[in-house]
Amino acid sequence: MAGMGKRMRPHTLTVPKPLVPIAGKPIVQRLVEDIAKVCNEPIEEVAFIIGNFGEAVEKSLIKIAESVGAKGTITYQDEPLGTAHAILCAKESLRGNVVVAFADTLFKADFTLDTSADGTIWVQEVEDPRPFGVVKLDDQGNITDFVEKPETFVSNLAIIGIYYFKDGEYLRNELQYLLDNNIKDKGEFQLTNALENMKNKGTRFIPGKISEWLDCGNKDATVYTNQRYLEYIKDQPDLVSPTAKVTNSVIIPPVYVGENAVLNNAVVGPYVSIGNNTQVSDAVVSNSIVQENTVIKFANITNSMLGSFVTFQGKQSDLSVGDYNVLKE
């Protein structure tokens, strides 16, 4: 999660993209919790590969690891040299059974990870595979080829950015081989090159197919992911915090409302996440993410993201407003 999140600006100017909330929790926390569920066994360590995000962010990441009973460690990628280079930045953590995940994607899966396999590459069918790494399968369902961003069609099974390796040391050695020999693809050190080398040495990779892949790459995609995630968890208790103050308002579920939020003369929902201490008055909010300590008045907003410490007072809008902004009619 070392990238700058440029496609999510202005929301990533003050917070890294993986800490943007989805249904009340940071994207990366949702991802860690979902991986923990499919692993179905204790996780010893969560290693976060980040940029210079600051001490407060690092402390929050350690807490996310601890929330699944694991030790949290922080490592840094100082240059954007590709996926293989990024993973190798955490080489001290590459041992034993390892799951590698890129923290700008969420998923829904109905399987338990098979830790006896050499490796599992999680994939999803897509209409246009050109922006992705893809895999080809043989008749037995084993992966035969890894192709990075194919210009001509070879497969529609896109790699979603989550991988399981039975032998973390083996992976580390293959990544190091790429760097030692300056083996690049499209100008960067690519994980798919290491996977191809491992496959050629007899490693058997199988696909892990998920039921839904949720992107958090830009504002519209993240709002949609929030919608889908609220649908998943709609039956969980306390989606509306007991400390929230709801007066003369209508909540149309599924909706998440954080601690000490205030809804007054408002219609909120469906598919809305309201952060802690946020106030919504004389307004209608639907299909939107509103972060903490924000004030919305006399407005009708939909398909929107508002950051923290925002004041918005105005008319009907489709918004993407970063932290500490004030917009008034």
C-alpha cells in the first residue's frame, strides 16, 4: 500500500487510500479481516508495505493487525519500482505460509483457502482484460501462464491482487532473482515474472475464484464498493451506533452511522456511511460516504464522497470533496 492514490484525490491528500473508510472501517482493515476469514487459521503477522505516511497512520495499521490477533510490522517502499520490488521490501516477513494482497481491492469469497496447494492466485472474469495481469488454465484447472496487461486476448481471468504461497522463502528468493538480474517487464519488476519462473520450476498454482471483486481505485468505484459492502453486512447489529442522535429523521437501510453522529430533519440512505461526529441537518443523503466531523445542511447529495471536517451547505449535488473544505450556497 505504498502508492500515492492519485486517482482518489482529493481524498488521498490527507490520508492514504487504504485508510479511506468503507461502511465505517478503513479499506485495508476490511481486507485484512476478509483474508483472515478465508484463511481459517491463526495469522501470526501482518506486514504493511507503505510509503511515508506518518506515525499516526502506522499506529492505526498496527492496531488493524492486532484486531485479528496478529503482530503488525511496518516496512517501506521508497521508490515505485513494481509489484515484485514492493513485496520484497517485506522480505523478513516472507516465511512459511504467506498471503500477499494489494490494499486497494476488496472481495467476496465463499471458500476456505487450501493451504496444502503450492500457491493460489485469486482471479475474476472481466470483460476487458487489457489493464490487468491475467492467467491461462489447462484442462485440469491448473494455471499454465501469467501474462501482464495483454495487448491481445489470451484470457479473461484477471488477477485481482491477492495471492497465497505455501513457501514464503521460495517466493522471496524468486523475487530477489528478478532484482539481482534486472529482469523487468514494462519498466518495472513484476510479480508475474516471478510466478512464471516458479511455475516453470514445477510449482503448481491453482486459481481461487471469488464471487465479487470490488475496486477502490477512484471515487465512483469506492462509492459503489461501499454500497455493496453495506449490502453484505446489512444484518449485522449496531450498524447505527447507539450513541448517534437521530431526531425527526428517516434512515433507509442499509446505512452505517458512526459514534456521536447527529441526524436532524434528515433522510439518510440507502447505502450511506456516516462517520463519527458528523452532523446531517435538513438534508437528504443517499449512496454516499461521509467521513468524520463533517457538517451537511440544506442539501440533497448522492453518489458522493465527503472527507473529514467538511462543511457543505447547498443544493443537489454529486460530490467529491476532500478534508477541511467549506462549500456554501
